[in-house]
Amino acid sequence: MAQFCISFPPPSYKELFEQLKGIKPDFSKLKGLIGLIGLPIPIYLDISQYSNEISQMIQYWQSRLSVKTLLSMIQPMVDLLGLKLADLLPKIPFLNISIVDLMAMDANVLKQKVKDALDRYGQDFLDALSAFLPLPIYFGLSIPSFEINAMIKAIYNFSCTGLIELVKGLIDQVLSKLKINAVLTLPKLPTLKELQTMIIEMIKAKAEAIAGQVIDAFNNEFEAIKHAMQILKMDINAIFAMIQFPQLPVIKFPSPFYPDFSCLAFELREAMQMYMQAIMMAVMEKIVSFVKAVLSILNIQFPSICIDIPDNLNGTEYF
């Protein structure tokens, strides 16, 4: 067994996936990951597919680290300013829990809470998450356990976005209180709607440049992606590598997206949520660098999250 730790900035999703994709863990034996990275086990009740499960593990791992890192910066600043953290944290829609509650909650309990909220509030619950959850979740597919998982990841993205806004405001207050002449400037995070629009417009422009004629507007990003994959022979990585928002990095995914299965409706939504997570981490990297350089007086201890990696990757050993 080898221990593998990530701290901020973590390796990219692509880097982690390339390192872990050959592992075939028995997730029924990985109960420690429930508390460690907030991963519900079993991830899905109705299917077990290794590369997809490894992908989910990486996403939860990165999300958990992101929230812990933001909270590690926020708490000392809250203490310095004489504020109460509980008064500042936004509640997660319809679940009525704070981000601290989210981090303390058993992953399977959270999963059940999300299912209960969906059963009780239906579309209203989905709409409350729609800034981080593409709707419909999957075009032409209904897979309840996959959809619940997508909702949980949207909750983590909701949490990270709220904490980024909070930490930026607290940094400004701390700089003022300590009379430090510095300014933290961050790139604007695009919205999910802006990402969807860019995908459509980008593929339309690419198709027109190749075809030399005007292409009818796509009704949604799924139609655009399908055209890009079937007609332009592009894969998910090639499509998302064309996306560029001001002052934010290009995000690259594995190619093929999953090495052992393909489902366009599912891969599109996974890529969109991963993209939003990746650009939030890029913004967080700027925050962490600024705090380490300018606010070292706070002596903030940044977290890492470690998991055990088997020495051989043939599936006979497990985390």
C-alpha cells in the first residue's frame, strides 16, 4: 500500500484519472471513504462500473479538499474580525443545512436527504440547484441513482462558489483591519448558462468554418455536442479544450473520456460539472497563493486528504 495525498492546488482531474484508472477497487470494502471524501457507498445501487466509479471518487476527493481548504482560510479570518462563522454560511437550498453540516454529515445520510428532498419538492428542488446542475440532467435518459449523484456534486459546487465569495469579502476586511496595502483580484467565474451558451456557439462556429455554410442553431448543448462528435469527429476533450473564458485556464479531460464505455448524455453532464469544478479550483488557487504570500501572519494550516493506493493495479488488491 502507498499513501497518496492531495493538497491545494490538487492534481487535475485528468492527471488523477490517468493515475487511478487501472485500479479495480471493491467499493464495498472502502467504507473509510464515506467520511474521508464524502463518497456515498455504494455510489450507485443499480450498477458497478469501475472507470465511472473511479471518476466519481476523484470528483468527491477534489470537492472535499476544496471545501476544507476554503474553510481553513475562512475560520481564522472570522476569528480575527470577531464574527461568527454560522452567521455567514449560506444554507443549502431545501436541505436546510449549512456547509459545515454538509462536511460533518455521513455521505449516505446526505444521499438520503437529497432523495427525500427530491421526492418532497420535485422540480422546485432541481430549480434551486440549477445554477450548478444542468437541466434536464440527462437528455433522453432517466437513471435515478446517477441523477442523485449529480445533485450531490451540484451541492458541493454550490458550496464552493458560496465560500469563494465569502472568503473574498473576508480577505478585503482583514486587509483593511491589518492595514495591509494589497488587493486580491479574481477572474469572474462563468455561470453554467454561460458555459452552455459557449458550447453551442463554439460548435456552431466550428461546423460553419468546416462546412462553409450557415448551420441552423442548435436547440441545446446536447444537440451541439452530438453534432461535434458525429459530424466533426471531435471527442469530449477536444470540445472542452476549445473553451476559454477570460483569465481562466483551458481544462483538459482524458481522451477517451471513459476508456471502457461511452454514453454521450452521461459524459456531457459529467464533463460540464467537472468543468465548473475545475475553474472554481483555478480561482481558489489564486486565493490560496495570495493568502500564503500576503496573509502569512494568520498562520493558516492548509489541509491535505490522503487515500491508500494499492501497490499493484491488477484488481487483486484494494484501497
